Amino acid sequence: MAKVGIIFCLIGVVHFLFAQADTSQSGIDTQKVASDSIISEQPKKLELKLGDKNDGNRSIPIHLIDIFDEEGMKIFPEDRPQLPFSTKQTCLPCHNYEIVRRGWHFNALDQDVPPGRRGEPWILYDPLTATQLPLSYRSWPGSYRPEDLGINYFTFTRKFGRHFPGGGPGEKAEEDDPDAYVRWMVSGQLEINCLSCHNAHPEHDQAEFAAHVTRENYRWAAAASSGLAIGKGSAKDMPNNFDIYFGIDPDNPRAIPPSITYKPNIFDERARVFFNLVRKVPAERCYFCHSTVYLEENLVEMWEMDEDVHLKAGMTCVDCHRNGLDHMIVRGYEGESEVRENPVIASFTCKGCHLGTEDGEIPLAGRLGAPRPEHKGIPTVHFERLSCTACHSGPWPTDHAYRIKTSRANALGTHTVNRNEEIIPKLQATVFVKDESGKIEPHKLLWPSFWAEIKGDSVTPLLPEKVQPAILKALAADTLTDSMNYEKILSGDWPELSRDQIILILKELSSDSTHPMHAAYIGGGKLYKLSKSGDLVKENHPAAQPYTWAFAHDVRPASQSLGIHGCNDCHNNSAPFYFSKVAVLSPLKFQNEKFRRMTSFEKTGVLFPRLFAMTFIFRPWLKLIIFICSIIIASVLILYAFKGLDKIIKVLADQQ
């Protein structure tokens, strides 16, 4: 082995010398690339590079460039072993990586960035423990920070990196956690994958990226999904002392180590590689992480549903959700311009685009030919209390909220996606919610379900691994439902839990000798805990309330918006806008509350909408009465007008 080591060292020296010679010929200084890595960690010394400032030409620059590994060494086609290219080191000669790192998709860990309006969380779910828990590194009410639950950056990246384009927690190796740090050395870091959005190669496969992230092949994922190379193996199966240069596990020869093989003929005579990059990202790339499917019998067939009206008109996502070099993408909600202190952003909301903004002398209404809606006959109070999306977004509301799946929550688009409609996490839409701005907007909804430790007035969620032994014991105690529950769990659904099983699980958790606690279960909008006598009691608790986030797509045209049939679309005693049912989803068999009315989320109460709707029953009569009264009043006025005219004529006749 010593001889083999010496040989590889010599090969490494020769490789380095050739790399230095080639980069000097191609005009790229490898040492400068390495130094740029250091500069990028110092925000105060940010500088714009060659590719960071447009000279005014709208054409796309040709990216025929050298590729570099994570150490900043140029990659040659004859290298053995072949190492994956690093997006960070490959882009560094022309782009300041630190500027891009501050973009919205990558800056969740930065506590100085305003969290903005609440968005879709990452959802930690586990069928066995009936857990579906919203997580976020942003300070969104109702969500939990992963580190507060004991989830480190490495684990978070493995669980959720399938649907984020690298960066953020994917580049945060925990040096203070030896176990995690060792695994980071094996897997490499999940750098920002510029290709996830900007690669126009026809063989780019984001599902392949997701597969490699799941296998902990972080440093290999970008290259393996680019269409330029083929990746295989799993870093997850490798030991802590795995060496990417040797790539063999002597203790487990059957395990396939992670590796990359570049496709033939992608290198030119100067060992450069062509990247087919685009500035305007196609909608399909956004769809991989931002798709929603409605699980209804009459909506499940996608060909029966219409795409967003803007996309059908020829627009793309980035026509509205724009960003500059800083990658701070415009989210497009009202109030975002104040949060980001940029008045121009207001013109990219529904209102700003179609109606214009009040600020500024330059008219910005009608972007991309957006028509100005007239809204004839609609009282202005609607625009004060409703968002544009309340009438125009999502499928037409029915008597119940739809069950849905989303890409990020349910791993849609991945190779191993579970197509069962009953899998968790269980989400719903459309739910009309009055948000912080006082306007009613369409939202998606998640009922949190998790086991927790009560600490005073607050609860701390427990990781599924902590609860699984108690769950298995409770399920095994009920032989009648044991088989059915295990079948549901294997399918990705949660088990049906009885009152006795909940009590048993809570007792098991509370009597844990290593960590005694006051345990509770959050589910179905309630907190369940044990009383002093050992009975199960429930109570309202903020942690049990549903987590909701607003959405705007898919947008329906004016001819399909609420109100097109008249006021009765919303103002009648069975209108879904007010009286639709939102199912209270939980695994509890003994749960009494099966649904909540839409009015509970709109904060209007049930009485007022019903009384107001009744006025529309008599409005036709009222119109008839008003019409008759108007005729009578007009007749009286005309009669007295003629009498007055007769009087005037008589007076004038007497004077003559």
C-alpha cells in the first residue's frame, strides 16, 4: 500500500504541474481562483467580476470554459479518477459567488434578511409516528427551526436537498460536531447549483440531482444531473475514512462508491467544456420545486386543467419573478416593496402590474401588455378586503377544500416518488384566510401533527426517532388493528390511533428513564396530554393551529373568476367562499371535530355572512319596489310641474 500511495502522490504532482501550465495558457490563474474562494467569504470586499456586470448587449454569452474541482484544480478528460466539477470554483473566475449566495433561494440562514410573508415550509414527516411538522430557517410564525429539534445541517440537506438548488445549509459543515463533520468530508458540500435553473442542456435531469442528494453524493450531484456526465454510487454507504481518490471500501467491496464519468467529446482541444446556459429560466425548471397537484376525482387529470393564464399567454415565471445579480427574486406579494425598501417591486404585484402604482412619476402599469381591469359594478369595498388572488387564483372553490400534493412536501418529480394519494404530509387548498394585512387571500394549509415535550406554556417537538419505540409498542398492543395500521404505514399513510394507544404512548414517553418529560401529542387542532389521574385531556394551543401560506397560481382569466355569475358566487347561504368545509386531518380515531367552516379562517363568523346573504334573496323585490316608487314619485313631480306651469301661465295672462 505504501508503494501505491507514493505512486498516487507522484501522479498528483504531475497533474498539478500540467494544470498550472494549461491554466496559464488559457488565461485563468488557478491561484487566483483559489484566492477568490477566500475573498468570497469576506462580504466587505465584494467586487464585481467579468460576468457580473452586463455591458448592455442582450445576447447570451457563450460559456466555453475550463471546469475545476472543489480544490480549484482544472479537470482534464484523461484524469483518473475523474472528479466532479465544482459549480463554485468553475464559476468563480467570472462571477462573485458570495453575491449569488445572498439570493432568496440560498439566504435562509441569514437572520439579517427579513423573512417576508410566510411561505411554504419544509415538512418533516414520518408515517410511523404520524408526524407532519413545518420547518423553516426563516422566522415564519407556526414553523420550527430545525436546530431546535436537533436536526443539523447535514441531516437537513439529506432530507430536503432534493428540492433546493444547493447553498444555504448545504454549505454549512458543522466543525463543532465531529460525527457530522466526518460525513461532510465523505459527501462533500452541496454548493449552489447554478445549472438547476440556468442549464438549457436537453439532458439536464433535476430528478437525478435529487437522487444523488438523497444518497449523500453532494459534491457529485451537480455534475451527475448536468447532462455532461454520468454519476453512480452512494456516499451514504461509504465509511467515514472513504477517500474520493481511491474510491474503494475494503470492508464492503460490494458497496458502489460515488464516482463521475464525463461523456465522450464534451472537452475541446483545450480541455474546455461548453455549458448551454440561459439567462431567462424556463418555467419547467421552476415547476420541479413549485408544482401542485389537486387530488380530486374531477381534477386529478392534468390535461383537464388549464395552465396559469399568464403562461398560456406566452409569459414565463421569471417575467414577473425577476431578480438581478443578487438573485433576490421578486416574490410578488403586496407589501414586499416596503419590506425590501424598493418601490419598483410594487409594480410586479397583481395590482401594480394591472392597475399601476401611486409612487413614482414613471407609469409602470400594463407591464408586458397587462390589460387594465374595469371591474364594472363591483363595490370598492371588495378591493379593500380581498386580494386579487381571492377571485382569480386556484381551481373554482367547491363545498370542501381540496386535498393537494406539492413538490417540496411530497417529493413530486423524483425517481422514488410515492404516488399513493393518502400519503403524508396531507395538505389542503383552497382555504380563504384573512392575513396580517387584513385582506382575505387563498392559502394552502397543513394541520401540524407531532409528539412534543411540554415546557411551561410552550411545546418542543420530538424527532420521530425518539417516539418510534413507543409507537411500535402501542401498535403491537392492539392486535385487531395491528395489520391494518402497518399496511397504512407501509403505503406512506399514518396509522389510526385510538385513545388507549395515545395514552400508552404518552406514558411511555413520560416515563423515559434517560429523559423524563411531560409528553403531549399535537393533532387535529388540539393538544392532548395526560392528567394527574392518567386520563387523556385536550386543550387549545397555538402550536396545534394549522399552518397556512398564501398562493397565487394558477391564475384564472376574468371569465372564470369569482363574481362572473353575479353576487351569488359568494353571497348565498351555500357559497363555498364562506361556507366550504375544511377537513381537520389527523390520525386520531376518536376526534370529534371533523371539519371547520371557511368563515373561521376568514374571521367573519357564521351569522353575518348568512344574514348578509339573505338580503340578496329580497334584492329583486327591493329593486321592483324601488322601480315602482320611482315611477310614483316621478308622476307626482310631473303632475306638480304641470300645475306650477299652469299657475305661471295664469299669472302672466293676468298681468297682460
